[in-house]
Amino acid sequence: MLEELKEFRNKVKKIILDVLEQYKDANLHSESARETIAKEMMKEFGMDEPKYIYESPDGGETIRKRKFEYKGGHLG
């Protein structure tokens, strides 16, 4: 059990260091940069938030929620 904990800690540390290396030129005084780094770490930990779209095809009587997946391309 203790060995598993050490292994887990090492994996977490590696993820953090890898993300920080990826953003080594980021301005840490910038809230936006810190937010970006935090989101990337959460993504690497498998904790990123899925994006959803709420739709009401009948003017508000029913509301459906579906996962939004942006596949690239021009939005405008």
C-alpha cells in the first residue's frame, strides 16, 4: 500500500512538472495563464469538464442537454 501511494505521488508530480514545462514561458502573474495551466492539469488528471448545449426545440416546453464536441473549423 505504501509503495502504491509513492507510485501515485510520483505520477501526479510528473503530470504537474510536464504541464509546467509545457507552459514554461507563461506569465504566472497573469490570471488567465494560471487558469489555463490549472485547466490543463485537470485535463491531464482526467477531470476536465465536458461542454454541454441546452436546447429547447419547442420554445421552452422541453429542454434537452447534449454534449458539445467542437471538431474544428470556422464558427462564424
